[in-house]
Amino acid sequence: MSRDGIDTEMRTAGIIGGLGPESTIDYYRAIIARYRARTADAGYPQIVINSLDVNKGIALLDAGRLDELADYLAAGVELLARAGADFASIAANTPHLVFDEVQRRSTIPLVSIVRATCNHAKVLGLKKLGLFGTGFTMRANFYPEEFQQAGMEIVRPSDSEREFIHRKYIDELLKNHFLPETRTAILKIAQRMQNDDGIQALVLAGTELPLLLRDSPLPGIEVLDTTMIHVEAIVDELLR
């Protein structure tokens, strides 16, 4: 034992959480479950969580202050490194707008949710995927560019659909309100995109979306739960 009591024989995962809190709880439970399922001794992983303020993150995004968002996240990752984390992940999709800058400034490697999801989609042989998330994520290019490099196309909802999903995300999902009428409306958007745009799959590129839609099957559409895909990549790194 060293590093202030952390067992250095085990790798330690660092998580930037709180963006938002409900999905961070989902991550924590899922990492433990997957780690225990994949280890013969059914042990428990070492995890350090730095829970940041989702309201501050949204305010910076709304104001377009991405440099300050990168500063906020980089400082959060540095605290994880000082606490003994061997690597870190951001338990949210939208902050990956500044992922490259945060990784550049980090003293420990970061596990990207976008890269993990892209790799998963490629293994499945998918070519055309819809993208749901916050308005920040759906407008940005970090998902389309990553997937395009792997020979896949990302299709975004219409402007009005993006606005609807974003408002529900900010006003409901981040506040732990998961309403059946919201679920129904969002599923209708996915079905519209399947019929009109020919999507084969839907990327739930917001870690609160699986909490709303995880138990709602979409006939004929592969649903990519970015939380669970990211969790698997984090456990891979823990067991490396």
C-alpha cells in the first residue's frame, strides 16, 4: 500500500462525474458489476470520483466559453491524478467537445466515450447511425468526425427535434425526471429517422438517455448505450 493508502497492485479508475449526477451513479454501479463479472475472485475495483457542478458546465457551454470548460475539466482530472488514479474518464458525452485539449493537459490517459462507441459500432458493422444527446452534442462535429474516419455516417435529428430533445434533457433528465410521455416522443423521433433517413442504429450520446430509454426496444434499430459501452472500456483499462 502507498499513495496515501491506495493499493498500487490494483489499477485505479478516475471518473469525472456530476455531469449529471444520476448518470454518475449509473456508471459507478455498472463498473462494479462488470468488474465483478469479469474477475474470477469477484473483487471490487478501485474508483476515485470527482463530482463536478453540472450547472457550471452548462453555463460555460451556453456562453460558448469552451476554453474555460477545458480548464474546469483539466483541473478536475488533475485532482484525480493526485488522488492516485492511473487513468480517467469523463462520465458524460458533451464535455468531449474539449476532450483533446483536456487529454493534452492531463498527466494520465483518458478513456474516450466517443472512441469507445465508434469502435463498438464498427465491430457491429454499422454504417448509418442517428445521434441523440444534448443540443451541444448534436450540433457539434466530434461524433460525426470520429465515425466518418471509421467509414460510418452520423445522422442528426431535424432542428426542431434537436431543440425538443435538448430541452427535455436539460429540464427533465438532468433533474432526475424520466417521464413516459417524453420517452414516447423521443422514440417517435427515432422511428421517424429510421423511416426517412434510413438509420440502422441510434447512438444515445447523452448518459442520461439510457436511463430513459434503456428498457424501451426500438424494432429494427440497434441502440448504442454509450454509458455501458464506456463502462466496458473502463473495465478493460482496469484489467489491463
